[in-house]
Amino acid sequence: MNLETLSVSRNSLGPTNFSTSANFRIQQQDSKLVPASILKSGFYSSAKRVFRSVTGMRNHGGYVVVRCEVKDDDGFYMRRCVELARKAIGCTSPNPMVGCVIVKDGKIVGEGFHPKAGQPHAEVFALRDAGDLAENSTAYVSLEPCNHFGRTPPCTEALIKAKVKKVVVGMVDPNPIVASKGLDRLRDAGIFVKTGVEEQLCKKLNEAYIHQMLTRKPFVTLRYSLSVDGHFLDQLGEEVTKSGGYYSQLLQEYDAVILSSTLLTANGSLPASEEPGANQPLQILIARNPRYPIQLPVLTTEAASKVIIFTDKEITVETETAQRGIETVVFDGINLVTILDYCKRRGLCSVLLDIRGNIGDFEGILKEGFEQNLLQKVLVEVLPIWSGCKEDGLSEELTNLGKRLGLRNLTSRNSSRGVLLEGYF
């Protein structure tokens, strides 16, 4: 018997929404002929599954000889759970995003995700989708099923009642109310439980929720723009504020965004996510020692309810929306701890610190954030601009402090004409 193993890039074929690890071996005695046109679409199913990558294949006059051996079913289905969970980006806070897939005899028979706080969890929707087929199935869920009564009944009881035989979990829930109690309940009911599948992917999905559960503080991301010669820029890249652009998506992901009130003078409007059905973040405007009344755009009552002005002196808001619920809070001194405490009281898990407008408004906030480790993540947009500017608007002390900070898990990706750098403090 002749055996040959070939490899092809895992991204060379297949739908963009799926990924898995698979080996395909060519064998003379038990191979199958599959039309090449089917493989070009990225789908081949000898066990009625859908795969992304094809490794090891030979073309024979329009046909490909291929034999499939899938070694990572659990990872495949867990990645599908994460994909489902992300359908609710910006809608579940303070709850986590969760996806669930029900699999039986190698087929997905049910899918679901948690759409909004207060609504049923992912497991409930997936079990409803599966119906009677859930019995003796395997349930994949990106986060440990809950085992307590909150606004919804325990998901563990729904899984037990459906008579699933196995539950595969991406990560344990850090919520002290859950914290492995759901896993213990399933095991006590005779259900086989496996944990830690695609754990890092599941953790990244809910990094703000995890941070809030472990520290009781909001997750803070620092965002700013740089020129290619390393200077702060008070602008965003082309197209990034439109639907599908990174900034539009970023606003959808965070519960609140901190901005300089001077940004309104330049733009005349508040930033908003353009993603379809986006839940807009709370707009926190920093007005440090304002000399002139703040001129807000005309807002609906709903939009005005999501605007709050933090200032260190009494100010006047010049707009007809002043009577529509815009909140103004006066402090002796504006600091990040106070802002985050306010966000915590409102049940907000994630905050975007967007350095635009008057950069000087953020000097004290940034210094405090660095010194007290209040910042968790940084996102830098590097634009194809040569600034030539010698002043960044920040003190030398703060600039030097920032240079001493190390980053973890630094990654980069393209965005319109710029480059996005992402890392963790």
C-alpha cells in the first residue's frame, strides 16, 4: 500500500466562518473520488460534517482522491460556539456572550446564543433548536452552564432534563455564584463533562466580563492614533467610522467611551457605531476647566440619556437637549478612579478611553491609569502620515512613563490605509 501525505495552507479552501484541524491521507485501497468542483467550494463530508481545510489531495482529471480523518472535533464545534456568541456583541453586558452547539451522530442538530441580559441563555435556545434530538447528544458551550436561579432558570437543569450525555465547556465561569458549581451539578447527574477546549479563544471573547468578575472593576482599553514618525494624531483613519470599520465595531463592543468635550467643537457630533442594530455606548465627556459653554448636537431623548459630562467647574450646556436628561457631574478634580467608580455603579463592564480632542484633558487620567494599573489593553491606529511635530501635548514625565510599560500579546492587522496594533498591559 502506498501512502502519501501532502499539506495545503489551512486558509486555502473553505468558508471563512469555520476552522478545524484535519489530516487527509491518500490511500490506494479505500479512497473516494470527489468532484473537484465540490472541493473548490470548501466542503467535503464523509461523515456529514463541514470542514475548512483540505490537506493531502491529488487531482485526477477533474476529481480529487481524498480520505478524511478529523482529529479535532471538539475544537471545531467550540469555535462555532464562539462564532454564535459574537452575534450578540454589545448586547449582553453585564452578562457574558455565550454560544452553544448540540451535536449528535456527527451532526449539528441545535444552535443558540445568549442574545441579551434577561433573556434565556445559549443552552436553552440550542436545546429548543435540537428538540428531541438533544437526548444522548453532546452539548458544546463556550462558558460553563449556570446552576443558579437568576433572571432565568439554571441551564444545568435544562441540559439534564434534555438527557444530553456529554457537555464540553470552553472555560469555567469566574462568577463566584457559578465557579465550577455548574460542572459539579452535571457530573452528579451522570453527564460526562470536559473543560478547557479552545479556552484562550473563549476567554478573549469575554475578557471584559472576566476582568470585572475577578477585580470588580471595569475593563479599560486605551485607544489613540499615531503618525508613522510616532506622534499623537487627533484623527481617525479613512472609512474606520463606517459600518465594518474597526472604530465603528469598537464602539459597539464597549459599554462606555471617554472623550474630550473639545471633540465636539471640531466634529460637531458625538461618535456612534454604524453597525446594524448596535447598542450605543454611554458617552462620557471630559470638560476640564471649560471656558465656554459646551455646544452639544441636537439629540433624541434616548441619545441624550447616554451622555454624561464630567467637569471640574460649573458649566452651561447650550442646546435644546439640555432639558432632555443630559447629566452633568462636577468634581473638585477629574480622575480615572472616580470615573470608573461611576461606571461600576451603573453596571458597566468595559470602558474605551479614546484619546482625541484636547490631549491635555487626558494627561492626569493617563498618568493615574499607568501608575495604578487601571488600564488593561491598548489599541493604537498607526496612520500613513508624517507629522513632523515636536510636541505631543503630553508632559515629558507622562511620555517617559508610558515608554517604560511593557506589553503582552502584541498583534497587528491592517485597517483601511493604516495599521492597528493591539496589546495588553
